[in-house]
Amino acid sequence: MGFLTGVTRGLVRGADRMSKWTSKRGPRTFYKSRGAKGTGVRAPGRKFVMIKEMVPEFVVPDLTGFKLKPYVSYRAPAGTETPLTARQLFREVVAPAIEKDFREGTFDPDKLEKYGFEPTQEGKLFQLYPKNFPR
């Protein structure tokens, strides 16, 4: 947004919308912070009660002797691999198993669940057919 656009927007909508958002301007429950979640609740009498289940628990593995550093520079070159498509995934994972069973004579078109095929979408969170099928 350019300077003139911002000034015009401030004049049309009102200068108070362009001012900095602080805890003074927000409701009573608004606390200006960096997005950390609260670890308890305020009880009557302005007393803070900490709830153990709300305190974050960090599970950190032991990295002694680990050679890689935990930082990746923004100057690192971009990856050269292209995103994996459904066709490539099928050719790399499922097709070799189907070809092997076909050569051995054990391939049965009625038992495709062995290769990860799902005949129905019941019980799925996002059903693909017929309503939400991608076109």
C-alpha cells in the first residue's frame, strides 16, 4: 500500500483506524504480546490460578553427537527435486507390486485393497466422490 493510499484511507475511514493497536485500545481481555498462550485463568479477587494442563511441555530429543546444525541459512540453494505427483507416486510405489504379482500369477483385480486402493470413501473426513470430487 502506497503512502497516498494510506493517507486517503485514513481520512476516509477515520484516523483512529490507522493508529497503532495497543492494549489500551482493545477490550479488557486483550493483552498485547507475541502470541504466547495463557497458562491459567484469573480467579475472583484478581488472583491468577495456573493450570498444569495448560503449561506447554517441550519434548526435545537428545542431540549429543549429532552432526547437523539446527539452523538452515536463507542463502541455502533451493531444492532441485520437483513435487511428487499422484502418477509418479503410483509408478514408484504401487506399480512394481502389481507387476510382480501379475508376473507371478497371483494378481486378483477383486483384491486391490492389498495395494492401497479404497473402494469406498465412507468414514473419510473429506469424501472425494461425488460431491467433493476435484475437477
